[in-house]
Amino acid sequence: MKQSVVAGALAGWWLAAAGPLWAADKVELTTRVSGVVDEVLVKPGQRVRKGAVLLRLDKTVLQARFDEAAAEHARAQADEADARRELDRAEELFNRTVSSTTELDAATLRHVRAQAAVSVAQARRTIAQKNLSDAELKAQFAGVVSAVPGAPGTVVAADCQPKPLVILDSGRP
């Protein structure tokens, strides 16, 4: 009988395992985002490779949220550019002693707020993009599809312990 020992440091703890170390025999997969299953691309018994798309959710709402976030980001960038121009004018007038520190401070504050709005809009756009890409359920490892409880029309509520959509078996004896 052949034994393999695996040891590694993880946060100051040593882990050791005797015998072969494999992925879990069966893994129940679901999406990270809520939606409605649009299409299932696998069947029970089918072999899949790591990264293969197993199913897709309807992307209509997720795409709309991304488009909304992208528009918000564009608007925030335009507002920031306008605030930058206003700040440059206020600095120039202040340096020529034509305006007060109050006007310069107001322009500086507006610019800082506009920069913050760009950062928030960029973060929302990034989240919306991630949610859109997570509408595709991909195999986390190569294996065999053992069951497909999800079907087109299945509603996925990711916030409420979603039911498995695909059960993937490692395919190892």
C-alpha cells in the first residue's frame, strides 16, 4: 500500500494527510449571483474539464446593471473633469489675488468629492462586471457531471442558501 504524506504551513499550523489527497468526491455547484437559468450545457455522465461552462443564467438584468454602472462611471468622470477645470480656474484667480481662499476651498472640496464619486462608480462598475461574468457556472475541476438539478427556468436566489444546479464528481475511484 502506497502512502503519500502532504505537509504544509497554513497560518502557523502544520497540516498532514496520509494517503492520496484529492478534491471532494462530489461538489454541489451553484452560481454566486441570483437569476434564472437560461441554458444548461451539460448532461449527467458527461466529462468536463476545469473551467468548462456548465450553465448560464439569463444575463438581461445583470447586463442592464452593468450598463447602468458604466453610465454612472462616465458621468462621474465628466463631473470630475469639470471640477478639475473649476479648481484650476480657482487656483489661478487665487494666485492673482482676484479671489478668496473661500472660493478656492470650495473648488477643492468639489474636486475631492468628484474624485470620490469616480472611485465609487468604478467600484460599482467592477462589481457589476463580476456579477455578469458569474452568471456562467464553470467547473472548478475536471470531472464527471453526476447530476443536473438545475434546468432552464430554475430561479436561483444566491442570498438564501441556493440549491445546487450541477453536481460534479471528481471522477476518481
